[in-house]
Amino acid sequence: MLIDSFLLLSAAGFNLRDYRYTGLGATYFVDFILFHKLLGINRMCSAEHDLGAAKRVIFNKPFDCIEIVMDKIGNVIPSLDQQLKHILWLDYDFQIDGEVITDIKLAGAYLTEGSIFLITVDVGNEAKEFNRPEEIHNYFLDQAGAFLGSMHSTDDFTKAQLPRINTEIINRAIKSGLSGRNLKFIPLYHFLYADGHQMLTIGGIIGGLKTKRTLTRSGIFKNFYIRQDLDGDPYEIRVPKLSRKERQYLDSMMPATGKQKECAFELPLQDIEAYKEIYRFMPVYAELLL
């Protein structure tokens, strides 16, 4: 979905090919591979804070154009080239904490106009602190007290409200970083999905009125997965469990419009509707039997 929207942005005048992508590639570099091959981005930097994994990270680097920086992303952000536009993805695989909030604020302070900013955090309740509302409240009070806004009551901190809590904290942290700059964060992405744990991705563009007008002309706001504000519900990515043959059958009817045809096998209607929305964006895997 990001690639789909990025292609629209490129066609509208956001020349992403000339952007610099900075992310957390770890040892897999999936986002780097996609952005390089599908968007043509050659300026790339991956930050890795685990100094003990340096050889492994460098060994797994897929392209020579990727610069590996063995440091925390928070130390990399202030060095972002102010002559370039950036795509910065703070793709954390853990829950939000004080250091994450500091990174988000730094991004708001240093990203140039027209830059794309993405944040991913784990909003699952796997941590010991996340068993009861009182413990959830205490955790966020300790880690993000200044960014809780009007959320003070223990009733605001149930497990079901974790996506909303994280969204509001991230939104306030971005605004704090942009304070004093004549720029705003223009939301585009507000995704909720499962990747082992429940994950939240928020993203948008740093810009002003001119940037907003260009976005409107691009047609990006017409996409069903785009969210123009962070106050409403996120777009929840639901991936039905399907066999390869079942996917091929459903693909043969896509793009499906109007009333859904009767399915050749037992599949809940909500799963069919979910697949209709995301089939273009799902990767295709092959199973090899040796």
C-alpha cells in the first residue's frame, strides 16, 4: 500500500527517486529492497544500534547504495542532509517508550519540507506491565506522561484502547518536534495490522498549504486505505487465511465490483470482502518441496 501511494506521489511531482531513505533495515532489508527496485531510490541509510551484529548486518546488505550506520537512529536523525528530501521510517518492533518519543520529536525538528515520515510500534499487550488498566496507565505515565493529553482516568487505559493511546502519543510527539517551524504533519497512513503482535503504523508528509494542494491533485486521498486525520479509526489490514488455490480462484474474479458472486468453497463473506480490498498488495509465496 505504501508503494502504491508512493507511485501516485511520484506522478504528482514528489520525485521520490531523488529522496533519501533512512530506516531500520536490521538483517532483512525488505523495505530497502522494495524502495530501491520499485521506486528507484539510490540514496539509502540503515541505522543499526546493535554493535554486536555489525558483521551480520553488513553481510546481509542487499545493495551497495545502502549506507550502514552502526548507531541509534536518534543519533542519525540530526545528521539528515538538509539539502535533500527524505523518507524516514522509524520501524520499531517494540512498544513505544521515552526513547521512541524522543526520536519522533527529533524527526519533526529535522525533516525537510516534503519529506515522508513513518512510525511503526508494537501495540500488543505482551509486556508484563500491560495486564490491567492501572498497569497500562502507569507505564504510559512513566514513558510518555507529557504526551497523554486529556487521558488521565484509568478507564482510558484498557487493552482495547492501546492503538488509540499510541496514536495520540505519536501525534503529539510529532507536533512537539515541529513546534516553532512553519510546517505541519499531514497524515496519510494510519494502519493497524497483525505481524506476530498487533502493530500500528502512522505516516504522512511534512509540509504546508502548497504540499497539501499537491497531495490533493495527486488523487491519493481517494484511496480507501488513506487516512487524512488521526482522530478516526485506523485502516485495519485483515489478511484472510487462504490456500494458494483459493487465492488463485478469488484472483480470477478480481477486481470484483458490485454484488459478490457465490463462492466455490466455504469462506465467510467478511473474508471475501477483506481480500477484495488487499489482493493487489499481497505478496505471492511459493512452497518448494525437496
